[in-house]
Amino acid sequence: MFKNLFQMEFFTGRISFIVLILFFVALLLQLIYIWVVFGKTAFFKKRTPSNNAKEPVSVIVCSRDSLHYLEELLPALFKQDYPDFEVVVVNNCSSDGTQLYLEDLERNEPRVKIVQLHQQLNFFKGKKFPLSMGIKSASHDLLVFTDPDCIPDNTGWLSSVVNSYNEKTQIAIGYCCRKPKSGLSDKLVRYMELVDGVNYMSFALLGRPYAASGKCLSYRKSLFYKAKGFTSRYTTSAGDDSLFVNDNAHKGNTSVVIDPDNAISAQPISSFGRWFLLKAYRCSVIPHYDFVTKILLSFYPLTQMLFYATFVALFCLKPAFEIASIPVIYPIVLALLFLIRFVSQLVTLHLSAKKLKEVGLTPWIVLGDVVHLIVNPIVVFLGIVGKGAKWGD
């Protein structure tokens, strides 16, 4: 009996030791990621504009049955304090009165250019064909993209995007926050979008751009044609933004747009379920990323899961360690280590949220982190196995 008890204690002690080592490894990797990756956005310093020439710009918006959004977006775009720009609106088979509104606008606003599409092409999925038609119709080499449900916060947004360019820049990656609304689901959705945004913005700052949001993205028309447009990715529904960046962006030709004084915002998401489907749709492009990008995308969620799993496990296993013959007080030590990670995440995400003009999310970081831990793997899995693409069609 005593022999069995001794063996059980010895086995439990060994398991505790292994779990403790894994916990420290996960904690260390998480802290490195939080400070090195998240920190790039958190401690970003706005640079002096390097593009003083203010070259002409084509702003491209693809719309389908989004009349109520266009009526708010387009007047805001025409108020941008920028010397020479046009707005190319692609009306993609709308049936809500968009065509009549745009035709009337065209008679009164010389800076608007309308592209009317009356049928879908089956071999191009998602927004790729409408975007291609908008790019083809654009008069200028410098292109800026946004969506109908977005609106610049003030008149300096377009200048801010262009100011991120220098003589080598061909792609500029920006972030579009969501206008806040009441409710827990809104806080959680915006928190998870913030984490995604900080990831792709920070990796771009680290010289490894892998994704972007079409709500605030810019690149040159010459680059688009040099890359042969979207032809290499025409079979995927999503990816008109992220896959194009993944294929064509690199350290030498990419900049970021971070300017909280001249940001752009999107309308609130209607529900958590709607966000879930849209997120799965975007995740359907993950299998098409290059190998290094897949590794980078896996690093944070895997170490996050390992951290939480070992943290809980250490509370369940019998303590088996001593320091100078005094038993380690597990709960206090574990709580302090958890607090170190939490404070690190709190600081970097709070500062990042200020840079990206996300408001009111700091009190929700712990809950948001746990929800992200649970929801993100499910959404990514559904996107990878093809459900996301189906929802996006």
C-alpha cells in the first residue's frame, strides 16, 4: 500500500514538474510575443510625412445593395482635404436604387466615376471582379480602397494614407475600427478584431506583412498589373485584400497607416453571429498563405492555449517543489505569474487601441482574451474546412 502511494506521489510530482516547465515556456513565449509583436503597434511613433508631392489618387469603393451606406460615405469622401482625387464607385448588380443615386451624383460631382456591373462572372468569386473593374477604370496610379460601410472620421484621412508613402512604397496597410455600440457582444467583437488588427499591423512593422483589411488599404495600380491582378487567386471567394498583400507585400515596399487623428471607422456589426460568419469567411484564405505566414499565425493562439491549459492544470495537481526546504505557495506564485502576463497584455493592447482609435476595450481584455481563446480556433477551423467560403459566396 505504502509502495503504491509512494509511486503515485512520485508520478504526480513528475507530471507536476513537466506541466510547470510547459507553463513557464508558454508564459515566456507569450511575453515575448506580446512585447515584441504587439509592442510594435503599441509604441509606434508617427513619422514625418515623406510624400510631400500629393500625387493624384483614385479612391475605389465596391458596393452591392449598400445605398444607405453610400449616402453617408460618399459625401464624407468628397470633403477630404486633398488637392487631386477621384472616387470610383463600382455598383455590383445592386437592386436597391444605388444606380439612380449614383447617376444623379455623377451629374453634380465631377470627381466621381461610376462603373455599373449588371451581371456576375462565375469564374471570379467574391469582390475580385468588381475590384478589377474599378482598378481598370481608375485614372491614377495611386489607389486607396475602402468599403461602403466605412466613413472617415475627419477630412484628413486620405492625406494620412498618402503620407505613409515614400519613393519605395507600393502598398500601405491601414486599420479600420468599428464604431462602438452598447452590449457585451460588441465589446467582444471589437476586442477580437483589435487583436487581429494589431497582429497584421505589427508584422508589417516588423517587415513581414501578411494580411490587410480592404476597409483601409492602398497600393499602386502598376503593382496590381505587374502581379497580374487577382488571376492567381480567382478560385477563392475572399482574399482580395489579404491574399494580394500576402503575395506581393514585403519589407521593402510596404508601409503602415497609423494615425488616430485621421482614422476611418466602420459601422457596428449587427450581431455576434454575423461577425462569426464574416470571420470564418476571412479565415477561408488561411490555407492559401505561404508556410511562414501559417507558422506566424499559429504561434500566438497555440502558446495562448498552452498557457491557460497549464495554468489550470497546476491548480489541480499536487505541488511537488520546494525552495530552500520551504514549499512553494502555488496559488500566490501562479497568480503573480498570470498577473505579469495580464499586465503586459493590458499595457500593449491598451496603447495599441489608442493608436488604432478603438475605445472602451481596456476593461474587457481578460474576458476578451478567454473568449478569443475559445472562439478563434472554432472560427479558423470552419474557415479552413471550407465553411467560411460557403458563407461568403
